[in-house]
Amino acid sequence: MAGIYIHIPFCKTRCAYCDFYSTTQTSLRERYIQALCRELELRNGYLQGHPVHTVYFGGGTPSQLRPTDLERIFGLLYKVYGLEQCTEITLEANPDDLTDDYVAALARLPFNRVSMGIQTFHDPTLRLLNRRHTAAQAVAAVNRLRRAGIRNISIDLIYGLPGETQERWEADLRQALSLDVEHISAYLLTYEEGTPLYRMKQQGQVQEADEDSCLCFFTTLMDTLAANGYEHYEISNFCKPGFHSRHNSSYWQGTPYLGCGPSAHSYNGQTRSWNTPSIDRYLAGIDSGQPASDTERLSLHTRYNEYIMTRLRTRQGASLNTLRQDFGQSLTDYCLHAAAQHLAANRLETTNGYLRLTRQGIFVSDDILSDLMYV
């Protein structure tokens, strides 16, 4: 099995916190769709015949594409990759793009999952973040998707936002739960260098949430969602039973995937490649028949580090048998030796042959992962 990630770089406006590659040059949309379809054709051997089980349209803002643009991309995907065994096709969307007409068009396309960036239901903070939607528009968008028959909806939330209080975070969670969505991703705000929000912090216009508050927010997140029937299947991801993100889970489980579009990454088990984070260089490369990208052949130690970094983020954890089979006894011993202090402190546990984070360990996961990395 394999996945396909399609990067749609266009945004109407840039969010204040975002450092993903995107562009507001929507005049390039037509040329970009042609180039994207061409890349999908050029790289049709990358997955080495593995059947495609998931497709994910990410961005940027994929919902900035017209339904006719999406139809063209799907036409190419079905022609080249078949998709007969595809079980999950996701579109990332902004709430204000999901009008009645747009949602009706989506319902006629092969999408069976929509992931919506809501971030917060606090309107003043949405304006601070330069989000285009309001809380009311987010709620209305979920309701439109439901009426159109979309039965797998994910929303993104951010905690630790400027001015965040425990009361405000709890209100966000109550509103999210009232929507009864199948999946919730929640991330701690990071101030990425070069973003408008980072500059605002440097200038003293906003203040970063303190560590104790962020720990309280995360504890509230886990407890609230667990009490409402959501499974905490990855550090930042929660779902109703059976509704985990199959595409994102493929990243954490080491499944091969092809990434197309500027800044998109690909992985086939032995190498990792990434396209240029520039739409102009990307278009020029496709025009020349040679996508502008770089490739890294993964060493044994790099693959071990990636295995630890991705598997330990999940509730299942890292298989000790897989460690031995794929990386040898020496690296397995290295891992267990590094893990010993965390096992003794109940930050890690071994269950049914898997090494995994305990609830206590989730709070210091970055430190644990760093300790287990091979350097």
C-alpha cells in the first residue's frame, strides 16, 4: 500500500503563524494545475507498483482550487494510478471557502474526508492570526458538510495562542465537541522565525504562553476528549473509533508515499526526496521535464532515527521485533539502553512487544525521543 500527497500552494491570505510553503500568486493556478498533472505522470514509477490507499490534498489552501481544477487532477490520478483500492481521499479546506455551492461540488467528487483548519472559535484571536473565517462560519461549514453527506470530518485546533486562558481553551473544546466531528488535531502554537507572529512576539505585541499553562491546556485536551469517546492515537491527534487519519498514519508507520507540488516530500523506504519550495522553480523544472528536487539515500542510522521519531509518537509505539529485524541487535540494544532511565521513571513502558510512551511520558516526549536517537 502507498499514499499520494498533493500540495496546493495557493492561499488567499497568509496566516500570521504559518511557515508552510504557500503563495498568493493565484494567477499561476492554471499553469500550476498543468504542471502538477505532468509531475504525477513523470513520477508514476516512484511507488513501484504499490497500490494507492490514500490521497491527501494539503497546502496552502486546497479549497482555493475550483471544482473543475480538482476534476482535472482526479482524472489524471485515476488514469495513471487507478485508485481502485483507495479508501481515504482528504481535502484540506478553509471554513469560508465551504459555501453551499462549493460543498455541493465536493460531494460529487471522490472526496470522503475533509480536514478543516479552524484553530480557535475566539473571533478576536482569529483576526489576530489573520484567519479569513469567523467562528460562526466554521460551525456553518461543518453543518454544510454534514448535509452534503460527508461523514468523516476533521478539524484543527491550536492551543497556547496569545492571550489564551484555561476558560477560553475549555470553551474551544466545548464548541468543537458540540460539532460531533470524527477527528480532532490539536497543536501547541509555535512561533516560527520569519512569520508575522514571530515578529509580533519580538516586538512585544504578543506574549508566548508559559510552560505551566501549556501543560494545563494539553492535560485538559487529553482528559476532555477521552471523556467524550475520542482515542488519543498520536500525540497531536484524536479520533472516534475507526476514524484515525489513514493518510497521516502512513507517515508514522513508514508506508511509501509520493508527494507532488512545490515543497512536497516523498519516501519509498530507502530514499527521501523533496521538491523545491518555490512555485517558479517548480514550474520551470516541470517544463524542462526534470522536477526541481533533491534526494537523500537513508542510512541505517537515519532510518532508525526516523523509526523511533515516528513510531513513538503513536499510541501503539515501536515494535521491538521490527527494531531487531530491520536495524539489528546492536541498534536495538542501543535503544533499550537509552530507554532504561525512562522505563524506570514510568515515562516509557513495554507492552505486548512494543515500546511506547506512558501518559507521563507524553508530556516530555521531545526529550525522550532525543535520548533514543542515534548520534
